[in-house]
Amino acid sequence: MSESNTGGSDGKATFTRRRFIIGTVGVSAVAALGGTVVRAPRAVASGPPSGPPTTTLPLPTTTEPEQLLLTWGSDPAREVTVSWSAPGTVAQPAPTLAFSTRPITAHNPGWLIKLPDPKPLDVTQRYGEAASVSFADGLNGQTTYFYHVQLTALEPGTRYYYQVSDGAAAPSTAGASFETAPHGRAKFRFSSYGDLATPSWDLNTSGNIWHESCDNSWFAVTAIENPGDGKGAPLFHLLNGDLCYANLDVDNAPGVWRDFGNNVARSSAHRPWMPALGNHECEFGVDTMSGHPGSAAGGVAAQAAAGNYWNGPYGFGHYLSRFLLPDNGVTNWDGNRLRGNFYTFQVGTVKFISLDADDIIYQDGAANYVINTANTGPETTTTGAEIPNGTTTYIRFYTGGLQLDAKEDSLVPDYASGQPNLQTIWLEGTLAQARRDPSVDMIVVFMHQCAMSTSVPGNGSDLGIRQAWLPLFDKYEVDLVLSGHEHDYERTYPVRGYDAGEHGTVAAPNPGQVKGAAVDTRRPSVVTTEPQAFNGTPAWNTGEGTVYLVLGGGGTNGPTNTYGTDTADDKPQAKVITTRNAVVGTEATGFSKNGADSVEDAPWSAAINPTDAYGYSIFDVDPGQRPGETTITFQYFAIPAVTNEAGSAHDGTTTLPTQPTEKFVFGRRVGRP
Ligand SMILES: [Fe+2]
Ligand SMILES: [Fe+2]
């Protein structure tokens, strides 16, 4: 299928092509073929709640293990971390993990690991092989418990069985099995999406509906266990941020995380789920930004006014308690170890890098309490914590500063300040090492926010990513960059460098900007709009340019799959955030926050999906015969919205398509003899 409908007569690429719109053809084809109808078990509650609870609901006091979660260690061929949780606010009496290459039975008890007593999350410390972590939510006071065992020295490409126990007098157990990554050059499959949220009331453990709850979140997990092409579940999944939106339910964040944990456990008990931090992992609480208890006089009610409005380190306390991810070895300027904030691992010939773009984006607003009404009181939670109107969590440069390199129109670590951006330094070191390593053919970066998006109701493209990290993605020839944040699908052409002569236009000025003025957006340069062919499938040479995929269709109830077009010339148009859209106002007037400030023509936008906001991606990696020959075959499967997605309960059923809406090959030898 051709990517374009108008070609350059001279054989050169032109940028006058209409974007390839996916969805319509795919969906009708699916209807003709008949998909698998997945019917969900109904019924915890007797009927849909009217909306998210506004008081803190109790959590269970039982200790049966649940929310099983596997993640890779630094070497996925040999290291897997097994994590699980207690259902509520009571620690497990004597938790254990048993594992074996054969099923755990009375006759095969496996290797037994006993976990230590729980300690509150403390990211200044190293974690041992086994760790029990507690976290007290700053806004509702509930303490929840997370258990981690880092298995090492496993055999590559081997199935392991495991069973966890709460160690009670009459123990409760849960378990499953997983496969370690293959050693060396091998084929494997992975999957990805972001913005998962929680299922609606009928499919949640709790029976509640939370902010962003939607049953599409349930079907997105179902799909990972049984992808539409019938070729089996992936080895692992990449979860591109905005995991469950717990920061929107200020009275019940632990309860939201629990429903998320149980939903994903339907897959994450069987294969690693590797997350990236998104804006919604940043939560309000009563700690300092570094995660230490706030000490302002006046107790919890006074903390936010004193700036102590963080739920654990940088607001990521729940995330960092729940996931024990590969260690990047980086210690932040405040003494916190940044393990899990960003990390890398390699499977086969592909290097994967998870980044926290919250560190470098301009856009403001992870957790927000911004009400544009005069004399609005603080948001008050059930423990008495108060968030004053006009408060947002903004963590740009939390690992150190960046400064302008005018020659490259880029932002580089600010060594002169004495506190350069540690994540960007780590990123460059990691990329350089990967490109020196003969065992690495392709590099896949995943993170939450977007360098390029033409979504209209979504957030838009962030210049911060373009300035700080695109120069590195170009220099080290990153092959694919996966994101979420926009609740939709979009694919770019391969891009490299930027269109130095181009500019965007200020459309919704932030303070200091003038409407209609030209603005630098560092617009990425399209390498080609004409795909190659690889065994009959359209293919892009990612050695020539990086392809960016927006994969934010995990299942939130806020789809954003309406895409911008410049009405003057019918070409794609994108919103761009070029300056911080900081909160403005006073308590007396109320507070407001701007969205994206500018727009640009977006010739980089290659494919959009106005039909389906939801979907999942399947990537099949083939290392080829010789070094450098790795290809990744990408399939995007849409998931139609559930039958009652527009209703207040966001529930219902859907049909999982058996045909992808897009199929492409990415590789560095594509199109070369
Ligand atoms: Fe999101
Ligand atoms: Fe987001």
C-alpha cells in the first residue's frame, strides 16, 4: 500500500502528501473476518457507581499475595525481578518466594527465599536481593506493602515457575511461570502502549470507578496475552507512562494502584512489564521534593503551602515502591539514587532505554490543582492535607540543569552550574556505549511525552524533548522512539536533524509571548516519505532516520484521536509547547494554566488513526543472519472503544481485531543491497 497519493515528479521526496489515515480499512476488514469477542466477568458491584469516590475508602486487611508483577533485571537473559503486593494496609506475616525450572508442588518446593521485614521506601539506600517496601500515601495516610525478589544467575531462554506466599499460619499463595530472555542473537516479540488507566467498576477488583477508568484498559491487557495475529504473547511489554492516573484520585491513590496492579497482573504475572515514568506518576503528598517528610509548622495541613506537596521522591513514591527496575547507578544531586527513574536493558540485538521526560519537558502540570474561580479554598483530603489552589508539580531539571548550545539549537548538560542534568549525561553515555557494542544492532527508546504529535485535544509536541534528546537520538541513530501521553496513535516518517529555516507561530501566548509571532520549534527534518519494501512489507530504514510512534491508546476514558490540519493548505499541523505554560493568577482571582503555546506545519506526520483511539503494538525482532541485519516487524492493532465508552460508567465489551491497521518493517539494512 502506497504511503502517498502525490509523488515528486523528479523522484525526490516532497512534503505535499496527505497523511496516511489508518483505521477505516482495517476495521471493516476485521468486521468481515470476525474478531474474537472477549466477554468480561461482570459484577463486583450491583450497578455502576455515579463517579469516583470523594472520601477515602478502606482497603482490605487480608494478606493474600496479589498484583504479581515481573520485570527484567539488568540482563534479561539471566535476571528477573518478581514483585507482588498485599491487598491493603496489613503487611504479610512472613512472605516468601519459591522458584524452580519445574512446577512448584509439594514434591518440588523449589528454591525458597524469605523476605525481610518491611521498611519504608528509602531511595538513598541500595536494595538487597529481597526487599519488602512500605509506602505511606501522603494524602490519605494508607500504608501499602510491596515485595521484591531479584532473581539472578538464571538460565537464558528458560521457563521458571514461581510461587509467592504471605507466610500466614494458613498461608495464601499465588504463582505463575515466566521465560527468561534468549541469549545472543535470537528472535523475540515485545509489545507496547502507554496510558493504560484502570478498568471501569465492573472489571475492577474494588468495584469502583476512578478518574480515567474505562473497560478498554481491561481489553488492552487481554490483548497482550493473546495478540490478534494468533502468533502468541510477547516475551515482555513496554508500558509508556501514565500507568493508572492515581494522582487524580487524591483520596484513594493506593486503591487506584491496587486495581491497576490486579488488572495488569493478568499479563505481568507471566512476562515482564517494563514501565516509563509519565506525568501522572507524579503525585501530591506532604513530603519535600526529595521525598522527606515535610516539617512545616502546622502539621499535614500546612505542608503544601510550604512547598512540601510531594508523595515520596519527586512525587513518584508509589511507582518507586511498586517497581524495582534495572539500576542505572546514578545518584541525584539531592542524594537520592535514581534507580528506576530511567534505565536500560538489552534483549537479543536490541538495546532498550526507558527515559523520564518529565525531567526535560517544558509543559507544566503532572499533578494539578488549578481552579479559575476567585477565592477557591485548598483541595483538602481525608487526612487534613491541603493543596492550595494554583499548585502544580513541575519537575523539569530535577536531575540537574541544561543550557543552550546555540550552534546546534540544542540543550546540553549545564556543567557550569555545577549540577548538570544527570539523566541526559547518562543517556549519552548509554547511547555511545550501545553504538560501540557489536552485539547491539538497534536501539529502542521508550518514554511518555511526545517530541511529535498532531493531536488537537491532546498535549502536543514538546520542544524540550527536541532540544535535549533529539540531538542525541540523531547522533547515535536511535531507531525507534515510543511514547504515550496522547491517547491515540501516530507515526512519523524517519526524521534526522531539524529544518533550520522553518519556524512555528505563537497561537496561544504564554506570558512574554506575542500571538502570531514566529517561534523556533526545532522542527524535525523528514528524511524520506517513500518506504522501501522488505519481503513485500513496507519498510523504513531507521539507520537513515529515527521513527517516532505515539502509542497512548492503552485505555483511558479520554481519547485524543482528533488530529490537526492547517485549513489554509490542508497539511498536517501540530501544537508545540515552546515555553513553560506556568500557572498564573492569584488566590483572589483564581488560577489558570495555558495549553500548548504554538503551532507548526507538521510534514513529519505520516499516519494517524481518527477511527480508533485505543490499540496495542506488537514488535517482532529478527536478528537476521549477520550483525547489522536485525529487523523489527511492527503491527498496530486497534481496539474499538467498548460499547458504553461514552456512558458515565465507561464499561462494556469490544471485539479485538485479528488484522493490524498498520504493518511495517524497521531495519538498518532495509533497501540496501
Ligand atoms: Fe495519559
Ligand atoms: Fe500523560
